[in-house]
Amino acid sequence: MLILGLESSCDETAAALVTGDRRVLAHRLLGQEAAHRPYGGVVPEIAARAHVEALGPLVTAALDEAGVTLSEVDAVAATAGPGLIGGVMVGLVMGKALAHAAGKPLVAVNHLEGHALSPRLADPTLEFPYLLLLVSGGHCQLLLVEGVGRYRRLATTIDDAAGEAFDKTAKLLGLGFPGGPAVERAALEGDPYSVPLPRPLLRSGEPHFSFAGLKAAVARAVGSATPEDLAASFQQAVVDCLVDRTRLALSRAPQATALVVAGGVAANAAVRGALEALASQHDLRFVAPPLWLCTDNAAMIAWAGAERFAAGLTDPLDTMARPRWPLDPEAEAVRGAGVKA
């Protein structure tokens, strides 16, 4: 099985070719950091225009790198949401066009499912069900991954995601863009316990996350400590919240075979280390994708497409792009979370 994957949900444009036995034959990615850096964050219109210019040449380059033609692909998988709707539309329309032109099936992939299944691309021994902490710029959720297309949400953020808090903190501290890596670098030079910052919902018994109050506390603390100490203290507060909520979720998911982390914030070494220690305390395997698979990429979309295609799940060419698309549509509404739930 050979799947062409396309990703364009935020500010990375990517194309990849992945086989059903987990070989990544090609992966081409083009970031937009320079275009968005002057604004301190991703500008949707700029991102969408960049995807239009980049995606076609990236597909051609990926096919050339793998040494295959479009006719040899078994299916085309494209991110259909959630994400910045302009970018999502670019990738999905390209996927539809390629699928139609080659007479191949289309697999419309939920970007979050791409993250959720990406650890299985890197680790063939990872079996369902596993507890997943999905932590990124737009989402912070705990999910029991029961199988392909089967996700039970145990917790979500009631306001902001952890990655969003990292980006805001970087902007407040003048650390640059992208914010997550910038905060992590600065934190290496700071004292994680030098600035007293809140840990929202810590030990509250409520399963969900909240980071808005932590962001506000950082804003109030700017100028009272060095950027390095504030970055380190902020990062430690996030780690403490993630570990506390994940510990509670583990107690409610005894069937989990492993503790898994995925998403952009999963690239953070402090987050990984703390979660690995938590898994050890519960005698569970800890699984995290390699760093390049944590951030947005097309290999995870191709792999999710491969898993869905193998299960007989394909989509019509009139499938719509979706700015919001929960993995567990049956989950109960959460106070304050609105569409982010």
C-alpha cells in the first residue's frame, strides 16, 4: 500500500509518501516562519497564499524523491480539518484534484487523528487502546485511543491550549517566533521555581485543562524577573498541570496499554521527561513520536490515511473542509470550551 499525504492546516505545507509497512519514502515540508515572524504569530491569509504557491511543487518533489508516479499511489490522504480554513481548503482541494485525475480514492483526514496515530507510524508495537495526551497550539486533550476512528475524550481545555500559552508567553517575553521552541531554549537558562505562577485546576479533581489564567499571570509578572526565569517558571507550571491531569486520566483508563504524547508541544523535552516519569510510576510504556513527527507534517497524514484506507474508510470528492472537527463528537460539552471541546 502506498499513500500520498498532504498537510496544510496551519503554517507548514507538506507532502509525503508512506507505505502500509511504515516506510516513509519521501517527505517534503516548507515552513513559513519568516513570513509570520514580523507579526509574532500565524496570519491566516498569508498562510493560505503560501500553501497555494508551495503545495504543487512539493507534491512533485515528493513523488520524484520516492521514485514513483501518481498512478502508483493507492490513495490520496489530505487534511480536511480542523485548522485555518483557508489553508485546509488548499490542501483538500489539491487532494481532491489529484485523486480525481488519477482515479484514486480520497481519504479526508482529521488533522488531530494524524497526531493521534503518528506514534503508531514510529512504533509498530504500539497497540490499542492507549491513553493519548494530544498537546499542541490549538488543542490540549486526553483521549483514549480505542482504534482507528474510535476516540473517547476524557479531558479537554476549557479555554486556551498549552501550545497557545507557550506562543503568548514567548511574545510577552520578546523571545521571538515560533514561541514554543523559544520558551524552551530560554527556560534552560532560568530557575523553574523563581517566579510563583498559578497551576490552574491542579489537584482539583476536575479532569480538564485551563491555561488562560497562567497566561495572564505571566503578563502581570513581566518585568519582575528575567525572561529566562519567567520562561522556566512558566514551563514548569505547564508541566505540572499536564502531569496532574494525565495522572487523573490514567486512573480513569485502566485498560490503557501505554501513555502516549503527540502534537507540537510533545517536542518539548521537559514535557516528555515528566510524562515518561509518570508512565514509569504506573508501570506503563511511554511512547512519543520522534521530534519531526510531533510538529505538523504530511507523513502523519499519509499514515492516518493508510490506517483508514486499510479499514475500508474513504471519502467522496464533495467532502467539505472543516475549521472545527472533534475526534469524539459524542463527548459532553465542557464549560467555557465552546467549539474547542
